[in-house]
Amino acid sequence: MTDKHCRWAGWGRETDALKLSDRPKLQAYLAETLGGLPPRAEEPPPLESIDAAPSRLSETQLAAVVEIVGDEQVRRDNASRLKFSLGKSYPDLIRARSGRIEPVTDAVVSPADEAQVAAVVEVAARRHLAVVPFGGGTSVVGGVDPRMGSQQAVITLDLSRLNELRIDENSLLIDVGAGAFGPDIEATLSTADLTLGHFPQSFEFSTIGGWVATRGAGQNSTRYGKIEDLVQAVRIVTPQGRIETRNVPASATGPSVLQAMIGSEGTLGVITSVIARVRRRAEATAWRAFLVGDFEVGCRLLRALEQAELPLAVVRLSDAEETRWMSKASEGRPSLVTRLGKWYVQQTMRRRGFESAEVCFLLASFEGSKPTVRLAAAQAQRIAKRFGAIGLGSSPGKGWQQDRFRLPYLRDELIARRLMVDTLETATTWSNLGSLYESVRETLARSMRESGAAGVVMCHVSHLYSSGASLYFTYMAPQVQGQELSQWHTVKQATTSAIVAGGGAISHHHGIGQDHLPLEAEDGPLAVAAMVAAKERLDPDGIMNPGKLFGRPGPE
């Protein structure tokens, strides 16, 4: 997220800010649930006013890199070095707002193609330089922090120039540079009536290389799959040479090297290009929204919809707290119950015995041919009726789609109001979903109290599978002034432990980075040791993105 029009200490473009003053109902909700809102904090300092630590690059190291890419493609100015030293995690934003940013990369290098990437990595290995691959910079888990490890300096590779895209319409494949951004990919595909179908919330500001490096998921993943389901082959430059996995639809040649590269988070090498599967754009999309009596009923309804093998694309079930939040946050947009009218919905809820404090909002979209979508929507209505759900029509879905990429802007506004705001996500089986939900929700609430301030916890279920689903939590509480990062660490560590103990994945689509270490908690020490052995073979000097994925928690 390094465009000149983007915030350096927040999300997205300067022109797209969201203010609480424009949402008085949301402001009142926050004041009530959090016991009042703290006064607004000072604005982040101008980027130009912050002094970065002097670059540690020697003249010899700098000259070797400049010889490959040219002097204009090796940025050493303060602004570039600072912007490329941060992702978009809560700790990143707190550091940015304070003006105390460390560590800072020593230079930003922009190679033109894979050959230049390979040459830079080779020089880095010889000259003792750590290398941090950088796509859009939207990591929310500390994935692009420029840690030096045992090297003498660190350079950040800006991959945005690797953005060429070629379409193979016969095979429904694209061969695309790792630095291509989501909107550019979809704009090119639209000319051939194709889509990748991968729309993460960071879509506008993230790259396909970043999606692959972190095993990301788009909001339509229930239909299209996560990124690892869409990738057919990759090219990756390692310190020991290049790996190009074979461009075939399937293979039985032992453990998958491709899958080992996907999710490697820049620790094995630099992903330079991706061959990905695309689809014809759906002829039709139908949205349906419902209210259900409580979260447990909603989860059972989701499972029934998914296991009925309907052509679901976007699916979300908000718990009661998130449902209340959405009703306030969507102020100015069509209400969740606009189509049927509040009076009718309230009467129907009363007849069905719904408790207003427990009611949950469910949203689903269906994609395919017009007849397929029409039949799927009708079948979904019948299934929902079995669970006592109240249909709300299609308007709420269309309203959600309009706002789908705007909601992250609210986080900046809440942090500016001195609130700790963050998200975490996991996945588990249907049989374990309710238990994990309760455990993590309770741990979040307790750990926020114990860290100094009671807060609010909300959650939604999304990214459905026949065997389970993802849980996505949002939590917020007043900041403990002067202890913002230690407050956050306390909550993060407690909830990560609760997820592991409860049988969930450490991460479903945000990746590991620095914030979700140690990796042993996921598959155990022997499995991690096997992966570390692969890293030592491909990156024997430890220059690739030190401290991430295979690192240890805490500062460098």
C-alpha cells in the first residue's frame, strides 16, 4: 500500500476516510458498550518529519545492488524507507502514529524482472544482506517487518514492477507477475469475461504474490477456494537458485513442492510469478439475507446450506454483537431490514420467539447461470425456513457489497479515538465450531479486562467447507495509555493459546508473520523441524525475511 495517495499510517486512500461523526448511531453504540469514548488522539506525525536510523548499507553493498537495477531503483530516502518498513497490523499502526518506527529497512530496491530479482538475491547472499519481499504491504501479522537477523543490513524488494499478465483462454489460466495488484488483474481478465474470483478485503491494495505467500482467502472463497486452490504453478527465486513448479493440472510425483512454496511468506525465496486458474464470469448472482434466532441455529443453517452443495460464493453469519455493530455501522446505507420493514420483522420475530439480544444476521450469495442461481436461492429459502429464519430479501447483500472494501477504514478512526482494535481468525470443524467460538470469545473478553480495559468482542462465520468453517473475531477496548503494545500482546498471546487449545488453526488466511509465532503450536516440533531443514537447504545463510514463519516470538 505504497501509492502516493495512500495513508502511510493507516488504511487505504486519504480520500476514503470514514469518520465516527458521520455515524452518530455507531458512536453512541461504542460510548455505551465501552463506557464512554476517550478523547481523540493527535494525528500521526507527517512522514517527512520522522528521522529514520541511518542506513547500514556499506558503499560496496550499495554499489553492487545499484549495478543491477540502476540508481533510481534503489531508494534510500527517509520516506521510502519508513513506508516500506511497515505493514498494516495494529502494532505497525501504533508505531506509525507514535513516530517511533523500528526496525527500518536500509534501502528499497525495485527490480524490473525475475532476472534482476535473482541477481539481487545472489548479491545479498554474498554481501550479507537480509531480503524482505514486499507486495502491497497489507500484512496484518508483522510479515514485512525488516528484520536483519544475522546479516549486516536489510533491503526490501518492492515487487510492483513484476506485473505482466498473460491469459491462456484455452486452459483458463493466467501467468501473472507476483507484483500485480488485485484491481489490475480483474480489469485485464474482465476484457475476456474471466475472473480469478479472489477478493480479500485488502483486494484494492494487495498483490497476487502476497496472496500466495500468505495462503490468503477471498470473500468469495466458498465458491472459488482459497488462493492455494487457485494456484497451478509458481516461479520462486531462492538464494540457491530458481524453482519452477510444473504447469500441470495435477501430479502424483510425491509431496507437493508447489504447496510448500505457497504460504512460505518470503522465507524460502521470492515468488516472482504465478500461474493461476481462472473462470468464466458468472452469468448471474443472487443475494439472500436472513435473521436467525441465535448463533447456534445460524451455524447449523450454514452447515445445511454448504452440505447441500449449493453454488454459494459469499457467506457470512454475524453473531449477535456483530449484528448490532453492523446495524449501526451501516448508517446511511440501506437498513438490514429495509425491504420488509422494521415493523413486519419485529412482529415476525415476536411470533417465532426470537430474543432480540440473540438475533444474528446471515448473508449469502449464489453464482452461476440464471437457472442455477434461481433454483439455488429458492432451495436456500426452503432450508432457511426449516431453521425458523426470517428472510430479508436481497437488498442487504447489495448494500454489503458496496461497502465490502470500505470497512477497514473504520479501524483508523477507532484507533484515532484511542481504542485498541484488531481482528483474528481461525478455522475448525463443524463439530467443534461452537465450542471454539465460546472459548475464544470468553478469552478475548477476559484478557482485555486483565490487560487494563474491558472491551467488546464480535465474530462472524465465513469461508465454508463441507467439514467446517472459519471464525473471524473483531475486538476493541480503550487503550491503556503508554502501554498500547503490551496491552495488545497480552490479548494476542492469550487468544492464540485458546485457539490452539481449542483445536483451531492458528490462522485461516492472515498468515503467520511475526505475530502468530511459534509455528510449532500448529503441527508440532517435528513437522516444523522438517520445514526448517528445507529452509536451511534453500537459504543456508538465513537472508530471506528473517524472523518470520520459522522465527521466534519477540523482538529481533
